[in-house]
Amino acid sequence: MRSPQPHRNGGDNPFHSTVSLRKLRRFNYLILVFRLASFSSSLASFVFMLSTSRAAANSPRWYHFDAFRFVVGANAIVALYSLFEMVASVWEISRESTLFAEVVQLWFDFGHDQAFAYLLLSADSAGTALARVLKGMDTCKAWNAFCIQVDISIALGFVGFLFLGFSSLLSGFRIACFIIKGSRFHL
Amino acid sequence: MRSPQPHRNGGDNPFHSTVSLRKLRRFNYLILVFRLASFSSSLASFVFMLSTSRAAANSPRWYHFDAFRFVVGANAIVALYSLFEMVASVWEISRESTLFAEVVQLWFDFGHDQAFAYLLLSADSAGTALARVLKGMDTCKAWNAFCIQVDISIALGFVGFLFLGFSSLLSGFRIACFIIKGSRFHL
């Protein structure tokens, strides 16, 4: 028979609870690694795109193009968000409780992961389409360094998206655990 | 105390099993509606983009542009996939079992939902970026009908993405149920 109460914080069996805590901690370390990776990639992508402005005086600028502005904005948002989530993750690992109330934290993480993963992918795809158009025109012949920096920035953005997508799978699993069992613990 | 066995097919309590079945059926109807909506939108998007070729003889064609080819391909894939998933969904509602083995079906649905949602968003973002570039050039002044049809096609693609994203949330929840409880039933 199953108990009708939700299975909060690993149950009342102390052994079960310890195993749960260890598994949860491993899970949280994995999330932290993904957050760190997505933070570094999107920060690098942001910096690379901004650094195109340090080229020759009459070279094209990223802010002259809608799609590149979108790439810069999306990467900045994702970098800030990942930084915040790293803090929340370290907090959870060290104090064994979430930064906000559990239900708020889980929905916050999952909702933002999903939305920002789609945002970043959308920005990078738009950036790629524009970069391909510029390659077909004279811009990239005259300003090759600009195009290469843009390409690197977009590629780094895609890497950031990949890690954010992985984080969103993990936070989706946590919220599903919470809905099904009333706790983010999956054991 | 919790039973160590996984909670398969709604448990052994016949009342509980009936309630689960009813809830599962409602859940499946919701998925079917999302599948139908994403099928219609992506098929419409596909047809709209192809129909740009029926304009004046010297008008630009969708297949002259990488990004528009990507939009056509992604929408065709999503339309076919949604059609297949509608069949699988009707099968599950009418026979109360999945088309493939349960575990295969759940991972198949979730994996493809995620991948194709990202694919479609990426295609539509690239298409949007290109459409904006064309608007800034002379193409849209000379061939206004072409640009309008492209815009409609891309907008319909975004609608398809939205419904595919909702489906992916539901199929993600089903796979999480399966991982946590050993069954796609969430009650």
C-alpha cells in the first residue's frame, strides 16, 4: 500500500533520506556544471560580438544589424541568468535547501530554462541567417575579421544553448518529481 | 511504507485504476489537440511557402534562399511527424495501450518533440532574419506579394512551434512519470 501523504524531503526513513540526499547532491552538482558551462559560453559569445567594434574605424558594427543585436541581448540575458542560477545551485548544495520556497524555485528554474533556451536558439539562428547573407555580399570580402568574429560569437552562443537545454531537461525532471511526489527528491 | 515495486498501469486497486484511466484519457485528448494544431499550422506554413512559386515568372523563389529552404524542410518534417503522432495518439485513446512498447513510445515522443521544436524555432528565426534583410533591400518593393506570403508562412511556422512546444511539455511529463513510477500514468 502507498501512503496517501506526499513524500516530502526524502521520507521519514533515515537511511532512505541519506541516500536521497546523496543522489540529490550529485544531481545538483551536475546542474551546477551545466550552469557554469552555459554561463562561460554565453559570456564569451557576448564579449566576442562586442569586440567586433574594436576593428577598423569604418568597419561594420554589430549594432547596425538587428539579428546581431538580438544575439548580444540574448547572450547577455542568459549569462546573467546562469550566474544567478549558479549562486542558487551553490546555495542548495551547501545548505540543502532551495534559495526561494521549493515550489517557487522549481517553477522559476524550469520556466526560465525553457524560455531562455528558446530565446538563445532563436537569436543564434537569426544571427546565422544574417551572417550567411553577409557572406554572399561584399561585406565579408572587405571586412573578413568582422565576419570571423561574428561566426565565433554565434558558435559560442549555440554551445551555450546546448548546455542551457541540458539544464532545462534536469530542471524539468525536478519539477515533474515535485508534481508527482510533492518533493524535488527523485528517490 | 511505500511498496518497493513500481506502480504499473494504475496500480492493482480497480477504482484507482479507473480514475487513472480516465485522467490518462483526458491527458491523451489534450495531446491529440496539440498534435492536430501543430500539424495544421506547419502544413499551412509549408503550403504558403511553396505557393510563393506560383507568382510572376521572374519573381524570386523560396528555393533561392537557404533560410526559406530550411523553413520548408522543417515544416514538412514537423507536419509528417505530427501526423504520425496523431495516429499514435488515436491508437492509444482507442486501445488504451501505446503503439510501440511503452518505454520506446515515451522516449520516442519526448525526444522527437524536443528536437523538432528546436528545429522549427531555429528555421523560423532564420527565416525571419532573412525576411527582414529582404525588406531592407529592393526585393520587397518589387515583389511585395512574395514577401507577404513569406511572412505569413513564417508566422504559421511559429504557431506550429508553439503547439509542438506544449506537446513536448506533456510528453516530458509522461516520461518523467515513467522514470519515477515505472508507468506513464500520473495517478
